[in-house]
Amino acid sequence: MRKCLLTILGAVSICCLISTPAMASSKKHGKKGVKARSTTECTTEATTRGTVFSPAYGTLVHDGATSPYPDTVVDITVPFTAIQVERNITLDTTNDTFTLPKGVYALNFQLFTLTDNNGNTTSQNTELLLFSDIYLDINNGSAIVKLDWAMSYDNSNIVTSPTVFATFSGSKIFSIGADNTVVRFKIKRVSPTVTGSFSFNTLLGLYQGLGATPENDPIRVTLHKIDGCAV
């Protein structure tokens, strides 16, 4: 009887030794199977967790001189004529609005301005370009994003033509909390004490008349989504 039990135990031990590598091999291959999920499966899971990054970018421009803004106009919506190299950003040139999907954005802009010839002095022409705020209007005033900016100007031709040529440039990182958010690019001007006006203008026609076609649009705004996670 004892000899019989020893024979049975020995057989069980051999079976265990044989099955153990097979189990380990099965577990090993199982892990590889998890890592080798399809792109669709991974994307679906990431979407459920809200971590998928959806690209969005675009360059908004006004490719010619705008109509003059008289000194009585202090609330200005910056106009656009086209959107370049865009993805998931749309532009409405009728209402001068652009629509953004949810995400965190880096924005850079440059505006070129030119005062008209009103026979004013240098300081008076500069006063026509005193901006108190440059900002984004989110969903018709539901939120305001103020932009960081700087101004530089050239009045070297004041003796022969009392005009001021100025540039405004700046940047901002900001968040958009929902898809299909409508945005306007706005300027608030300090009310001038002198008469006159300014336009967005780079004298591009002069350059083109000389045979040059530089990329110096009067208005240029670039937007690039840098994060697609929940905000």
C-alpha cells in the first residue's frame, strides 16, 4: 500500500513540473496580447478617459488695408479675410469670428497700423493709436481673455507726411472649455482728443508696385492647440 502511494505522488509531481512551464508560458503570452491591442481599441479607451489629443491650429489674416477707424470708434473688432493652414478651426469673415474646439492654446499676433494725414503733430497722431486693451471676446462677452502686447512706432516722416506707422504684437496661452466656442479678436481704444483715424495697413501695395510680395499682412494671428486634455 505504501509503495502504491509513493508511486501516485511521484506521478503527480511529474505532472506539476510539466504543467508549470506551460502556465508560465500562457501568462507570458497573455501579457503580450494585452500590449498588442489595436490602435482603435487604445483610441477608444483613451477617448473614454478624456485624454485623446485632437490637433487644432490656424493662421488668421487680413490681406489688405482695412477701412479707416475714425476717432469716434473706440470698440474695434479686428477683421479677417482668410484662414491659412487650418485644422479644426473655422473662420466666419462676415461676422469676424472664429470657432475653436476645447483645449489649451498658444496665440501670437501682429497688427500693422497707419494713421491718416490730418495735419496733426506727432503726439496727436500717436494718440490715435492709444489702445487700453487687446483681448479675446469669448462667446459674446461670456468671458474675456486679455492679451499681452507691446507697441512700437515710426514717425520719421512727420515733416513731410504727418503719419505714424505702428506695430502691435503679443501672445497668450489660454483655455477654451467647450467645443464650438465662438471668439472675437477685440481692441479697446482710449478716446482721442483729436480728430483723425487709423487703418490696419502695411503699405503692401507700394511693395507690390516695386515687384515685391512680402508676407507682411496688416493683420496676422496664429493659433495652435498645445493640450487636448480636459480643462
